[in-house]
Amino acid sequence: MKAFSPNTGPRAPGGNDLKKTGAEILLESLRQEGVDTIFGFPGGAVLNIYDTLLRYSEEVRHILVRHEQGAVHAADGYARSSGKVGVCLVTSGPGATNTVTGIATAYMDSVPVVILTGQVPTMLIGNDAFQEADIVGITRPCTKHNYLVKDVKDLALTIKQAFHLARTGRPGPVLVDLPKDVIASSAEFNYPAKIKMRSYNPTYQGHAGQIKRAVKLIAKAQKPLIYAGGGVILSNASKELTSLAQKFSIPATTTLMGLGGFPGTSPLFLGMVGMHGTFQANMAISHCDLLLAIGARFDDRVTGKVEAFSRHSKKIHVDIDPTSISKNVQVDIPIVGDARNVLKSMLKFFEEEPAQDWAKMRADWLKEIAEWVKSSPLIYNSGPCIKPQFVIKKINEITKGEVIITTEVGQNQMWTAQFFTFTKPRTLLTSGGLGTMGYGFPAAIGAQVAFPEKTIIDIAGDGSFQMNIQELATAVQYNLPVKVAILNNHCLGMVRQWQQLFCDRRYSHTLFEVVPDFVKLAEAYGALGLRATKPEEVEPVIRQALALRRPVVMDFVVDRDECVYPMVPAGAALTEMLLI
């Protein structure tokens, strides 16, 4: 993009070149932060920003979404796939409140997003003005921090702080609320080169003494296990994690958010752990004598019955967020710090330990795990209908894993986690903590904007896809070749599965009596629609879709009765799995 002259356009009142309007200060601040893309939807309160944005169009690309929730999810997908801070811009009132689900999604999964919301003029705040909402109050529980800017002189510093908070420590969403009169006012523009916040000092280096204690425990362990979460990906620690596992023959399992943080092709990888984790992962975590948790938060989907979770193990917990340590499960050695830095220190301290044949030392443990793999592998029963697992395996096979996958939430998400092999970080984008239906498609749009040449596929359910299906117009408008693979079972599959297992097959309001023709709907938006109703049609449809550089919706009509197994019922121990 061409360089933009900061003094291009009308001067601020008084003719002082150093003075800029709030809108100019905002755009200049975003420029300083390296922002090249904004996902947004205009409105009255942000009119001045959008007017100014026209002059920055060579530097800052604006993607016009069709719903504000889509804007946040797209910024989220952009951030997760690229590692940069995602940015979205919306108007006041309903525009701002429409972002809340997306903000909560990013908050639960520690995604760096800056949300810019318009607000009514400062003198009208609290007067129930047209399109007024207390978005700062509303989002306080689901943002890392938020701001209401009351003076244009504070705007540049606020933006600097917002980006600093969003990308450092445990990342997360930061909201900046911008009253219309503040944006219209003028002030001198001085963007801080550095930022220091007295009350905010994340710990990046782990305590050396704690790390040494951890290394000695790992060295002595007969049955160690790595339990890695999304923090490994956020800290770019997958290389160090893999090195630790391989050098010292330690098997590894990951959370849903951690998939891709450890190579899925490694013989040491046991698959995902938890409610729909693999048999071997759940058994290993239940029988290990040492559990090394890195960038994971022991959430209920992983632990199952907390009292029964990994009862025989010593536990080491590495996390940059001190509030996450011993929050759900008590640990023996807490280490606060960046996962990558801590793992580097562990590898260094291991050099001081007596040399051992680690593979021989852990041979019996790896043999025990191999027996679990053999006894209960991840399988499904084929039949005349298309099985959803078959679709996912075919996508994996055809793409050779060289693709970014997003998912919606439900059965489609779990089958993807089980049957797609993730070998690299930032290649699975999914809503883990909040479980947000409608996340996957706009997130795929965000990832496609970040990586125009890569193949991006959203694996969806027919229920989830309809929640933000309007973003097809966004994909078509900007010629974003996102692919959608709908596992269409004409129902809310995961809820139906629970009703089947725990409500004696009383399917209360989970079966869709009306399902749109997704092929015709895709065509109505200007995308291509393809359909497969038989197993032999699956591969040709996938290959046809991947051969085209345009948005494609693939409608796979799958077996409604198929369920996700293994499954740990809510409140049960990880060893109490329901198997196929």
C-alpha cells in the first residue's frame, strides 16, 4: 500500500498542522500499530471515522461485514491465524451490543482483538439517547480491559494502551468506546513510542527455582505426560514443546485449543483429551505419575469429575496467567511465565541432569499407551449414508493437512478435532471456551483476509452455519475463496445426541422441519453451491471446490443418527467413557 501523508486532507480548525481530529488521531494511531485491516459496519456515531477512513483506504483495508457479530469473529479469526491483533469497528447502541458474543468468545480463548465502538456525544451519555448503550458496563466481565474516551487529548494514549494490553501477557479483547463529539474534536497528535503501565506487569520469565524443581520431577517420572493447551500456540512454543517431548520420550495430549501445538503425526501424540478425547489420552491422563500442564487451564471439559482427575500424578502447571494456576485443580509446582520461555529454561536445566536412556526408561509406559490405542482406536461404522467422519478424513487426505480449518460448534467441531490431523499451530480456529455457534464462517473470512493465498475451510453444521450465513455476501463481495463444508444432518446434532443418550430419545426441538437448500442459497449470494448425498460423491465435490478461487458451499447430507464417541458424560470421570 502507498504511504499516506499525515497532513493530507483538510486541516483542523486554526490551521495547525500538528492538530488532528479525533478520527484522524484514531486512524493514525492504528497505522502506528501496524493495522492493515479493519472489519466493520458503519452507523451514525462513527460517521466521522468512516469519512476519514476513505483517505486511509490505501493503507487500511476495511471489510464491510453484514452483522457486527461477524465483524468480531472475523477479527478474531484474523488474529488467531496471523498472531496479530484483530480490529473491528462498529457504531453505538445495537451495533455495539451485537459484538458482545464475539467479544466473549475472544475473551474465553485469549484472543487479541481491539473493538472500537461508537458512542453518543458525551453530554448525552446517561440520557437514554438514541442508540445509546453502556457498552463499557456491558462488556466489563468479558474484556481484558475497556475504555470510555472522554477527551480527544487522551485518545492516542488510550489506543496505545489498548493494543499493548490486547497482545501482551495473557492476550484478550480490549474495547475502546468513542463518543461522537470526541471523534469530531481536535488535538495535537503525539503517539507514544513506548508504554508502561504501573499496574500491569506480566511475568514472562518463570522462576528458576521452580523450573529446576519441575525438571527434577520430570527426570524421575516413570509415567510422565504432557497436557498442552492454547497457551502453547499463543506463545509460539510448539517447537520447544515438541523438542522436550522427543528428547525425553514424553507422550503428549492437548486440549481442543492446543491442537496443532504438537504435531499430530508424532508417535508421541495421543490426540485430544477430555469429554470427546481419545481413549488413550483419557486413560494416560488418569494413570500418569507426572502431569506437565502447559498453557492449559484444567477446564471442566478436560477434567470431568475433578475429584477423580489424574489422582495419582504430581502436577506441574505453566501459565502466564497466575489466576489460572490451581483455580480448578491443585498443582504441586506452579510456574508463572510465558510457555516458550519456561520450556527453553527446562531444556537448558535438563542439560545439568545425569544422562539417561530416556526411551528405555519410558518404554513400559509407552507400551501401556500403545495397548490402549490398540484396544479402543478412533473408528466409525461405514454404511450407505455419508458419515461425517468420512468427510473430514477426505478433506484431510486431499489437502494433506496444508490448510487452515475453522469450525462451528457441536458435533462438527468434535469430529474435526478427532479425525483431522493438525501438524502446525494456528491451523485450527474454533470457539473452545464459550462454544459459540456461528463462529466458524466469519472466522474463516478473517483468516482468508490474513492469508489470501491459503486454503481456508470452515467445517460446519447446518444449524451453526445458519447463525451467520449472511456473511456469504461479505465473502463474495471481497472475492474471498472461503470453502464451507456443511455436515448436514437436519438437526442440532450435539443436543440431539445428548437427548438420545440421557433423555430416552425425547428429541425436544432439535429436529429441523425446514432446512434451506444450501446450494440454491449459496447461488443466491453469488457463491457456488455443491452437494453430495452418497459416499462416492464426497471426494469429487471436495476436489471441485478446492480447484476454484471463489467462495464455495459444500452440502454433505450425512447420517442423522451418527454420534460423537468416545464421550464422557457430564460429571463423570475420564475413565468412564462411552465408546462406540
